Amino acid sequence: MSSQAPHPALLIPGPIEFDDEVLQSMSHYSESHVGAPFVNTFGEVLGMLRKLFITEDPKSQPFVISGSGTLGWDQVAANLVEPGDDVLVLHTGYFADSFADCFETYGIKPTQLKAPIGDRPQQDEVEKALKEKNYKLISITHTDTSTGVLSEIKGIADLVHRVSPDTLVIVDGVCSVGCEEIRFDDWKLDCVITASQKAIGCPAGLSIVMASGRAIERFKARKTPPGSYFGSWKNWLPIMQNYEAKKPSYFATPPPQLIHALHTSLTQILSKPLEERFKIHHETSQKVKKAIADLGLKQLASKPENQANGMTAIYLPEGMTPPAILPTLMKKGVIFAGGLHKEIATKYVRFGHMGVSVTDPKRDDIDRALKALGEGLKEVGYEAPNGKA
């Protein structure tokens, strides 16, 4: 039985529900951030992140820095490209627009390759774009939290290495790391950015980045200083290398309690093969998507190959808006998120199904959510086909 206070199940695309042991780790007593016990814990966290991203290359480097997933964008823009550089941003929703804005802030020139809402740019379109200009990097949102669209990372990475081999492959994995398959070395990725509060299952506040040896070399070969002080790898690279070597080091104070919570979460995740974790997220996703279809509802991502495994974006019945259904779901003990894509925000809701709500067999969050959705829609006047609501 959970030691947490009774509360509605938080089933948005992050933050997610947290395991009791993870939250208990947040209450760790205060300790020195340069003392041996904490340095050892931080070093173990960095080592476990290598396993989570499936990288054994000693030249790759994990970073864990205080901040949200958004800080990952700044790290990429400040360290891996320089003012005036061209970058290609694959657009599958709101977060590509934001990443492009971030690039522009640093004087970078983004070109967005956009797909219709609910779809993703096709490989022939990407190939054509790569041949038109010398892009220093390409960014791909693995799961766009605004649309639930899943990008095909391996195929795009293979394409980039074939057509434009000097272009760095950058993955925004904020909503995918921990629930979608990512093979950092095998797919020859250069940087994957994520955050603690989604499928990794740790409270918000940590920007997590895995960079390849090639990305580190690109950073070291810069002609201009990084455009950020706090986000500069000039400051953070030696710190992370020292922590991983279990040596005390200091640039800015890390959050010890969050690092302890991340240590606990990663220990739990890695206690079983990652293939099992990916499989149960896929199976749960299929269950959710079947239930949505049975209710006569449609997804933003209509094609199966475009559908994320950690969340589902659901079009509401014609004429219904999120405020009509979300309070009803709350009363039934379930929290979904409203729409985020600015063009259609009033037409859909988002259901997050990742982390302990999926992997802990003692929890019934997903079944309760599906039941609440069916009953809630009926209470606000929606009649599903065949009376399944």
C-alpha cells in the first residue's frame, strides 16, 4: 500500500506518478555536494544513465544539471552550434516550434520541416532538405508531448549518416527516454536530451543529456565561446567527468535530494531488462488506444506507426472542449491534460501512460482512467457507439 497521501492519479504526459521509494529518497538528510558519499552517488547515477541510453562508448558523456528539460535545448544551442549556423528542425508539434525559438535566441538559423498535425516528416522530404543546405545538426522530437506523435529515430539517423554525415543527430527525448526504445551507440546518435519527471519517474528539476564523443569534439572545436554561462559545457564537462570518476568537483551546486531520487529511480528501472520495459509500455499503449477506438474517439496521430507508447492525444467528440470533461475526470480520481497544440488546443486531451502507472502491477491507474473516461464522457452527454461508454 502506498505511503503517499490519497490523491487523483496523475496521468498527464509528465510529471507522472512517482514510486514511494523515489519520493522517500527526496527526504534524504542534507549532505555536502563535494563530500565522498554524495560524489559516489552522483557518479553511480552517471554510470546508470549510460545503461539507460544503451551506450558503452567511453567517449560519450552524460550530463545531469539542475533545470527542466528545456535546459537541454539551451545546452544543444549553446554548445553544439555557433551563430549563423543552419540547423534542420523536424516538426511534429509544439515543441519543434519552441526548439526553433531557442536556436534563434542563440543566433542560429533554424529551418523547420513541418508535417500535418498528427503526422511526421517523411524520409524522402528529410533527404531532400538535407541535400539543399549544409546543416550543422538536425533535431528530432522523439515523442512530441503536444500531439503524441512518435518519430522514427533509427531511420532518420541512418538517413542523415548516409546523406549528410557531418550533420549531428540530436534527439529531444524528454517524453520518450524510459518508455521508448533508444539505442544511443547502435543508432549513432550525437545528443539525446531528456528530463527527470517523465518516464524516468523522478520529480522535476533535472536536465539530463547524453552526448556522443563526436558531439564533444564538435564542442571543443568551436570558434566562438558558448552563448550560455550556466549551460556551457566548458563549465560542466570537467565536473561531470570528475563526478563519474568519483572525484569531488564544483561549478554550481547540484540538488543532492533530486540526485538521490534519480539514483533510486534508475536502480528500479535497470533492475529488469530494458526490453521488458519497452514491451510493457507498448502493450499498455495498445490497450489504451483500443479502448479509445472502442469509445468512438480518434487520436491526433491516426497512423499506428506515428503513435507514441508513453502517451495518447485524444480528439474529443465534436463540440466538446477540455473544460467540459477534465473536471469530471478529476472527480473520478484521474487527471488528464488539456490540449497544447495552439491550432487545435480546444479539441483534444492528453493521456500519459508511462512509468510506475504502467510498470507496477499493484497499481490500477490505467484501468481506472479508462473506466473514468468512458463514464465521464457519458455523464457530459456523449453516447459512444454500441453503448460502450
